[in-house]
Amino acid sequence: MRPQFVLSEIGVGLRRNLTMTFAVIVSVALSLALFGGSLLMSDQVSTMKGYWYDKVNVSIFLCNKHDAEQDVHCAKGAVTEDQKKQILSDLQKMPIVEKVSYESQDQAYKHYKEQFGNSPLAGSLTPDQMQESYRIKLKDPQKYQVVATAFNGRDGVQSVQDQKGILDNLFQLLNLMNRGALGVMALMLFVALLLIVNTVRVSAFSRRRETGIMRLVGASGFYIQAPFIAEAAVAGLIGGGLACVFLVVGRYFTIDHGMDLSHKLTLINFVGWDSVLTKLPLILATSVLMPSLAAFFALRKYLKV
């Protein structure tokens, strides 16, 4: 097969169907940009999980005299010194516990004032209303329930709380958003496939005389199909290239510069450039393979080669 013939036919096909080719490029670019964005969102969630779960603490809140009057878990009164020593001793014996720190009522009051000092409630609280607590760092945050089972309901313990539960709600929201983006991506991808198939059909119909003559003189099926498949691949590749540009520019202007989220949201460990760059070859490969396959199957039906 002569390469110059294929290239000339690609140019003819793209020029004849310029509007539809443009629509294919735009739809492929948007769908693959959403695809890449979804992959990056998945990486971001995994990175945040690894970062935050490693910092998760379990807190054992101890009963104070106010809890003894209002909370059924503290019906036997405020925690005693002996109870505090026993709780600490039991925690230190647990193999899953990495570190235990104690927070007094005065320390709890100070931290509360630092975080919520401007709220109306802060002015009405006193240090003796705050709860003493043990902050436990686990070797495996997934084993929170072992601590909860061991200390919930014990004399002097008001409650056992796990920060992982709060993070789980956040990550469920992020995963839901990611699934939503994947749904939009699937819809855009479907639209792109329809446009590719229709573009190939129109291109094949406009050149039906040439392809008919080629069949009569014994041209192979692949020789006839190649220009149409190549047209779809070129349009897809341009769309894939635009999708890669969208991802790179989006990462640059939202995290590193522009919105500068990496400096404004220092508590979030954002995905790095390596995560972005590893997605680009996959996007480019998909942008070529997807239109080529769509064109191949469309031509089998409509050219009957």
C-alpha cells in the first residue's frame, strides 16, 4: 500500500467532513479529559487516605462531674485517679497501640478556645466542664473497634471516638463525586463513539464510487478501510492531545499556580506531577484505539468489504 495514497485520502476525508470532524475532536477531548480527571481523583482519594489514616487517633473521653449528672454512661460519677491509671496501663499493654497521650481539662479547654474562641458557646464554658481524655495512635487504624470494645462501658469512660469515622464520610463523598464524573465521562464517550461512527459513514458514503471501483479492481479490504480508519484515528489523536493539555493545564493552574491550592490547603497532600504524566500515554493510546475500532466495525457493515 502506498503511504502517500493513504495520507491524501485522510486529508480529503477530513476536509469533506470538517464540521463533524471538529465535533469528534471536541467530544473525544472532553470525554478523555473527564476520564483522566477521574483517574487523578481516584489517585487523590488514595493518597489522602494513606496520608490521613496514618494520622488518625482514637480518643477515650473520661467522665467529669457534669457528665455524672447528665450522662447515663457516667452514672457512677467522675473518673477517679485509680481508674485513669488502670485505663492507661491497659492501653499500654495492648499490642495494637503505638502511642498514648493524656489531655487534661485545662489543655482541652485551651485547645477548644483556640479552635472555637469566637463562638457564643465558648464564653460560657469553663475548664471543669471539659473532659479529660487519652489520645491513642494505633499501629493499624482499621483496628479501632478493638479499643472501642475494650473500653466502652467501663467505669469512668464517657465515650470512645474514632476520627476515622469522620474521614470515611469525607472519602465516601469524594468517591461519589468520582463516580459522578465517571458517569459523565461514559456519556461523553458514548456521544463521541456515535459521532465517530456517523462521520465514518458520511465519509464512506461520499466516496462510495471510489470504493466501489477499488473493490471491482480487486483492492483488499484493508486497503479500502485504511484511509477511513486513519481519519478516525487522527481526529481521535488530536482530541486525546487536547485532553492531555487540559489535564496538565488544570493541574498547573489549580494546584501549583493560579488557585495555588497546594499552599492554601496545606492539610491536603495533593497528587504529584508523576501521577499526571503516567496518565497521558493511556489517554493518547485510548484516543487512537477507540476511534479506530469504531471506524473498523462501522466500515464492516456499511462498506461490506
